[in-house]
Amino acid sequence: MRILIADDHPIVRRGLRQILIDAQDISVVGEADTEAAVLAQLREQEWDVLVLDLAMPGRGGLDVLKQVRAERPHLPVLILSMHPEEQYAVRALRAGADGYLTKEGAPEKLLEAIRKVASGGKYVSEQLAEQLAVEIARPGGRPPHEALSDRELQVLVLLGAGRTVSEIATQLSLSVKTVSTYRVRILEKTGLKNTAELIEYAVTHQLR
């Protein structure tokens, strides 16, 4: 298999590469550290699986995923993220990912997940599968942040990490006014009153 790793941290990419090149059924491991680099690699070469981090610089991994889906609809994509499954896994799967794995997982889980999505399957942990089953059976009671758009959730996570509106605007390549608008929408949808309460909410729900 030919695997493309998309992550903006060189140490992470090096560690993933080492895990993958030791596998007998993986022949090529490519690397990309930005959205532009990911798309360039996909346009220049054929890959069997894209391993994509959600915390990519700029627009973020979910936006990268949507762009990949638009250009390469049949390419298996495995999300490998530091964010817990309960935060982003369902959103990633809805956006077109074929699997979701946290970076806390064991190396053998990474290989298992890659092989699963490469063969046309879907990969989620047993815990996430159980959570999804519970959610389907429960008609209500979802936390307010699940009603947020992908961009609104991204802004909430960054607010929860202590970033200012101007810092978020710079990171996401948006205007300060646009980020402020997202902040207002988040307050409306969650029923919270101010940034301090948003930060407390993000911390409470582990949205960091």
C-alpha cells in the first residue's frame, strides 16, 4: 500500500513513518504538512490511504477532508487526531472520513485501522461504536455544542484553549469581525453569556 501522512508536526510524521515502513504490506509512505501540500501530493501521485490530522494549520482538518472528498471521492481517509472521539469522530465520519483513531492508540491499532479502510471498510473503536448505538437509541439530550457548525466548533475549541479572537482570526485566516460573528452565534446556540462561560463550557466538555 501507498500511504500519505498529513500532519503539521515533524516528530509525529517521523514516528508514524517508522511504524508504517516496518509493515510488510506498506511500500511507500509520503508526508504533507499543510493543506496545499496534501492536495499537491494527491494530484501528483496515487495513494491507497490518506492518514489525516484534524489540527492542520489554516482552515483545519475537516475543511481539508471536504476538499479531499471533492477531488478524490473514493480515496480512503483515516483521521488520526489528538482530539477524543466524542468531540470530532461523528463530525469527521459525516464529512466523509472512513475511520477515526486517536493518537493515544497503540501502533498496532493504526495498522489495523489503515488496513480496514484500505479494504473498503469503516474503522471506529469499540467505545465509539457503543456511543453511536446509544446516541441512535436516545432521541434527545445531546449537548448544545453538537448543534454548532464545524467552523463554530473550531472557534469554540480555540476559545477553550485560551486563544483571543485576533489569534483565532490569524490561525484560521479569517477577519476578526468574522470570528466575532462566530463567537456571537456560539453564544446564541449554547445559551451562554460571555467568553468566560464559553471557556468554562469547553473545559467541562473537554473541547480543547
